[in-house]
Amino acid sequence: MTTITSYDMFEEFFDFIKLPTTDKKATIKEFGGSNFYIPSYKTTMRNAEIIQKYKNKSTVKILAREYDLTERQIYDITKEVRNPSLF
């Protein structure tokens, strides 16, 4: 059994609202009544940049130094890229 976290719900919401066809009614229908944490814009955009740079062959050490994070944090941020889920 897979546990869905608040962050999983946020990622789904974030991907949904980025769609060019998303309107208010569709958003309410899809996510109305949900409780989930929305991380800061800065962190979300930073993580997207880190993932993109990682995909473009940047190393964990370089990314950790560049973003003033630990290597463990970079591994956590890039987890899905490194080990894609089968489900």
C-alpha cells in the first residue's frame, strides 16, 4: 500500500494548475476539500532548477555547493529522477 503525502498532493496540484486548459471550476472539482501544504515558491522553483541541472549531468557535490545545501538534501530532491517509480 502506498501512502500519499501532503507533498504528493501538492505536486499533483502544481502540475494540474500549470496546464494551459486549467480553469477555476476544474481546479475546484479536482482538489476541492483537500488539505495539503503548499511549499514556498522559492523552494519549489529552486528544486525544479536543481532537478533540471541534475538531468543535465551536474553532480551532487556541485549542486550542494551552488545551492548551499547538503549532499543528502540534493539526493532527496533528485530522488525521483535517480530512481523513477514503477507505479
